[in-house]
Amino acid sequence: MAPKKLEVTLNDGGTRVLVAEKVFLNVGTHAALPGVPGLEAARPLTHVEALELDRLPSHLIVIGGGYSGLEFAQAYRRFGSEVTIIESGPQLMGREGVDVSREMRRILSDEGVQVLVETELLQVRGQSGEKVTLVVRTGSREQNIDGSDILVATGHVPNTAGIGLVEAGVALDNRGYIRVSDRLETSASDVWAIGEGAGSPQFTHISEDDFLAGKRHSTRDRLVSYCMFTDPPLAHVGLSEGEAKRQGVIARVARLPMDSVLGAQATDRRQGFMKALIGETNNRVLGFTMIGAEPRCKQQC
């Protein structure tokens, strides 16, 4: 269709043409499926099906050690499933600091979750929901991991293919995300893109933040806070140590274990730590990370 004209399919099977002076694209993403032999045929779960599952997997194998993968891994482990996480990178949560990743791995391992890092998935046999065997390689060692279900949590793909964006003058990057300016403008006049489909940080709240940022100011150098909903949760805002190093920012780290916090002592929820990244010359707080439970009363006050 033209840049400001869209054809949509209705629930009853018909179509409707919508025309507007301004168009905002918020097409989102869907789960990426690695091209591993046998994986697609095994019909694995994604984050969508994992939320709708009405049974308990006896052994859930999670492919991917990112945020959603860890959330589901801990949840299903607490429901009673045996859980194994397979991560191809050197650590869980690759964008986080080594200390953050190590602490979260310790928490999950203490709950009985098996974690394999630097592990390549070679082949999948069987059907998810029945019986599956995953052939993996860690270093020079290959092994088979048997389970009942597979959950794929290895990232997302933008929902931009086959909907006429390029024909309407909306340019895409080499990964299929919509190209936007720092005010979220696309290459087509009076057409904007927001959310994950525009390559923004892949968090639930980002579409609203995009809307406010694009309306009021540039998205350049904005601070996007986020949380991973494990127990205890992970929260972060601002620069990480790795990002500061890559940007040539000299900073020091102030760190406090949750065990030193009176609220954590009172509720006996002592896991985790807090740390702040502080500018070397101006003492500004450049970033903050916390793994720790919110203190709460054990009984009604």
C-alpha cells in the first residue's frame, strides 16, 4: 500500500483499507528459532506457549540464557520441573557484568537448575511435549541431554517481512528492523516506528517509552531502566561496567551485598548485591544494578 494507506484483515475474513495523515508502526517481534537440525520439527515452546501451558513438563530444556529464558527456567523449576539451561555464550545474560551473571547462576544452581554455558546445540531429536534428545558440544566433549520439553529463548525477529513496508518507502536494516532517526522517524514522510520492531531495546515497556521520547525529545543517550522478574529480581539502569569501558568512561564501582541491608536481614532474604557505577572525576552515578528481593514483612503488621 501507499505510505499512509494500510490494508488490514478483519476477524470475519474481510479486509479494510485505513488512511491517515500520520502513521505509527508498532509491529513488534516474534521468537527467533535457531537453524539447528531437528529443532523446528520438534515444535518447541516459545515464550507464548510457555505462558499458556496447562501441564507441567517433567524436564524442561531451555535454549538460551537471556532474561526471559531465566525467568521461565526458575518458574518451572519452582513448579516442580527438572530444568536445564543451554547457553552458547560464555555466561548467562551476556549484556550484564560477570559478577551479575555469576550471582544469578549461583541462585539458580542452588535451586536445582542445571546450567551449561559455552555449549553449542548440534541436533534435536524427538517431539517437544513427549520426549526429546538434544545433542550438544561443550569444548571438545559431546553429550546427549534427554528431556520432555524444549523452550527456545534465543532472541527475537521483527514482524516486518511481507507487509509491504519497503514498497511503501519504509527502509529496513540488514536484520529486518525498521530504520528510524533518533526521533523515531522512518524513511517515509509522516511515518514513525516504535517498539521492538524499530530496533529499540527489547523490553515490555519500550513502546510507551518510545512514544514519549519521540514526542518530546530524542532517544539518543536516553536511560531505559529494566528488570528481570526472577526471585530475587535483577534491576538495572544506566551504564554497565562493560559499556563504560567500551565508551572510554573512567569510573569506579561501589558495591554493597544485600546481606548488609537491614531490611534483607529482617526478612532473611539475603541473596544478591547492589552496585553503583560512579564517574571518576565528577562523582556522578552513571549506572546502578541490583539483584535483591524487596524487603517485606513476613506477617501482617
